[in-house]
Amino acid sequence: MSVEEPQKERPCADASNTSLPPSTPPEAPFSIFDHRQKWLIVTIISTAATFSGFASNIYFPALPTITKDLNISLELVDLTVTAYLIFQGLAPSLWGPISDVKGRRVAYLFTFLVFTGACIGLAETKNYATLVVLRCLQSTGSASTIAIGSGVIGDITTRAERGGFMGIFQAGLLVPVAVGPVIGGAIAGTVGWRAIFWVLTAYSGIFLITMLVLLPETLRLLVANGSRIPDVMAKYPLIIYQKLTKVVWDPKVVPPQAPKKRIDLTGPFRILVSKHSAPIIVFLAIYYAVWQMSITAMSSLFEQKYGLSEIQIGLTFIANGVGSMVGTLITGRLLDLDYHKVKAAFEAQVDPEGSNNALGENDFPLEKARLRLVPIFACLQCLSLILFGWTIQYTVHISVPIISTCITGWTVVSMQSVIMTYLVDIFHEKSAAASASINLARCLFAAGGTSFVMPLINAVGAGVTFTICAAVQFASLVGPLIQWRFAASWRKAEEEKKKQQNQT
């Protein structure tokens, strides 16, 4: 486990900087990319992250159509969603560690090649077995874009600004939640569900070329603060960025080369079971799983209870997506404000004359700065799920369950943004692996949940089903409570132990 050292944004040194004494070498900035360039990078990786959501959400309105076309049961079609989620959880555990060692661009390149090939195969599929296999392959190619993107944000941002950029990133990857079902419903209802995958093929091909031209390598192991050019894969895009960055190419300004590391495929699994992260990851996985259960059930429930067509079903998903996007944008800003507020209070406790010099980085209340919004979001999601289940069961006006999905999307994605930012803060040297560990847990939990949600609804009704889910969610709040109470002391004890080992 690695605890991040304090990071300060330093102005890039340029030729006109005469404020430093001649004998004092200029300090290297944390990142050579200025605010405008960071925005461009985050925009690119946010677009890359949309593929996982598009491949998933564009598919939901087509489930009833696929059932009829392939002459299979709705339960079997729902299993293709389950299979997709399983591989969505497993794949980042491979690509995340690779991107933490070999580079972000290399990982992106291979994941998109896999995704594009799977989409072509799905567009031509004629039977259920092929559909399941290729959906798993498609998930393998698309799911890792979120973990890799989180790694990029960890590379180029400091703690003080990370919450806002993570909010933008989360909002970007949630665009498919809003528009994916609408597009999928329109395509499936007009030219057929196979055309969905031709659209995804064209989208991925165009984006892959754009990404290779514009996205620089950001992995600090390879390029430090962006000022090193490691190989041909990173050279051309970095030159474009560096021409726009006022940095003196003096070796004193470039941070030293980091030692090489091996690809650690077990890293996400060790983070997942670590006491430093397990309580909060399991908590998020439960909430994400219940959210996916509600989304998976929406198509069938709205068709059965309200008699909606594929296009109309697609439109019902807009509220969920809009809530997700707006919520995470606001949460990103709140995260930055919370961090600055807690940081100011913490620094005020430290006497500049040294009387309180025992207070150090390990004493910083990171959990207070990052996690205090979680209980609010959690309780709101529990209430929205209960509202969703019972209003659908009694066929209340359709606007009520749709509004409840907006609240559910808002809260669960906001919690995801908060917790992902928190883990990137803690595991900053393995940020993609940390994101992969979250993805592994939430997708495996979601795979299990989506496999039995419809049978459970058929047995006891939507109201009872989602009331049970809300009760489980509420009980899982013990996870953040453990994290809040013990995580800081665990980190401090581990750092002390490392210091003692180094001294001996």
C-alpha cells in the first residue's frame, strides 16, 4: 500500500523566470500539462470510457427483440447481461496492471482492437452461444477504459484538483447511460438489433485513430511529469503538447527516471482484500449491483406493466442517465471544496514554529475530506429504490418510477466518484489497479444480482424485491463506518512499520 506524499502545483519554469537565485535549480512541476491541456486529456479519456457504457446500455432496450429473434427465453437473454458484467469485472484486473507498467496508450490500443473485433462478430451473430461468447469478448475490450482513465487522472492531477477532474471523467463515461438506451431502442425498433453493433464498430474505429493522434503517454513511471519521451508510441503526441508548454528542457527540471516495475496481475486482487480498501469497495459494490439490477429489470417491467415499445423503453432511461451525469459533476466540485476546507483546517493545527510538528502527512484526515458525503447519498438511493419498486408494482403513473431512477443514478454514481477518487489518493502509484479492484468487485456483485433479479420479481413482486435490496444496502453502511474510524490509523501504523524496517 502506498500513501501519497503531499503534492503542490508548481508553476512551470520558463526562460523569463528570474525570481530564483542563480544557485537554486528550478523545481520540476508535478505535471508539465497546464489546465487547458489537462482538460483535453480528460475529455479524451472520458470519451474512451463511454465505450463500456455504450456497449452495455445501448443493448438493454433490444433485450425483448433479441428474445423473439433468437427464439430464446428472457432469462437466457438476461444471462448475456450477467456474462458481460462478469468480464467487465475481470478484464480491468488484466489491463489495469499492464497500463501501470507498460503505459496508458499501449493498454488503450489493445483494448480497442479487441472491442472492435467483438463488435464486428456480434453484428453477424446468428445464435445464442455466439452472442454470449462475443459479449464477453466485447466486455473484455471495453471495460478497462474506466480503470485506465482513472490512472491517467492520477498521473496528471494533484489531490487538490483531482475531485473536480474525476467528476468530469465520471460524467463523461455516464453519457451512454442517458443516450445509449435511446439510440439502442431507435436502432432496434427500426433497422434491427444487429445494427447496434455496426454503429459501435464505426464509433470505436474513428475514436481509436483520434486517440492515437491526440492522447499523450502520462504514466509517471515512463514519462515522469510528462517531460520524458520514452519511445515511439509516446513521442509524436507529446511533442504537440510540449510545444504548447513553457518548460525549459534543462535536465535539472526533469524528474529522475523511476525504477522499472514488473506487471503485477495480482495487484487489483490484493487491493480488493486489503483492509485499507475492502470495507469501502464492498459497500460500493453492493450499491452498484442493486443499481444494475434495477436497470436490467426496467426494460421488462416497463414493457409488461405499461406496454411500451423498444423506442419508448429507451426513452425511459434518459432520467437515469441525466441524474448520473449531473450528480457526478456537482459531486466533483463538492469533493474539491471539501478537500480544501479540510486541508485548511488541518494546516491551521500545525504550528509553523514547530510545537505541533508531530502532525504530518499521515495525520491528514483524508477520510473526512473525501467520504463524509457518502451516508447522504446512500440513504437517498435506498429511498429511491423503494419508490421505484412499489410504484411499478402498483402501476402508478410512469413519471414516478422514472423520476426515482434519476435519483438512483445521481446517488450511486456520485458515491462511485467519491470512492474512486479516495482510492486513487491512497494507491496513487497503482491508480489503474485500484480502479480495477473497484470494477472487479462491483461487476461481480452486479453479475450475481442481475442473474436472479427477474426470477425474484416474478416470485415476490417488484416492491418486495427492491425493498429487500434497500435493506441490504442500508446494512452495508457499516463499510464506510469502518473506513472512517480505522483507515487513517491503519495507514499510519503501516508507514511506521516501514520506517522501522528501513532503519534496521
